[in-house]
Amino acid sequence: MDIIKQGSRARALGRPRDACNYPLDSRERRAWYEGYDGSTWDFAERVTHPAVASRSRTTRDAAANPTSI
């Protein structure tokens, strides 16, 4: 059975979140939590914080090199 599905099934059965039996800081534990929480650790799925996303490229370039303007 897929580890993500194991986490999802544990939640559906009412098991507590700390019922994960995989070692701390392991990929398996993160995958189990993905299933339990319905979240994802995939970098492609992550969204930039709005404060960072709202800056334009020219603003960032100007801040990094103020003498070029």
C-alpha cells in the first residue's frame, strides 16, 4: 500500500496524527503526513508568499544594485 494512502486511511479511521510509526525526519514519515493532512511537500505545488510575489523584478534588481539606475 502506498504510504500516502496509509496516512489518509489512518485519518479516515480516526487514528491520531501521532500514530505514524515511521522514523522522524524520514521521507516515509513526510509522505504519511501528506496523506493524513491532505497536504503536499512537492516544491512545484508551493506558492510564494504574497509579500515576495508582489515585488516586480525591476524593484528587486534596483534594490540589489542601486547604482545601475
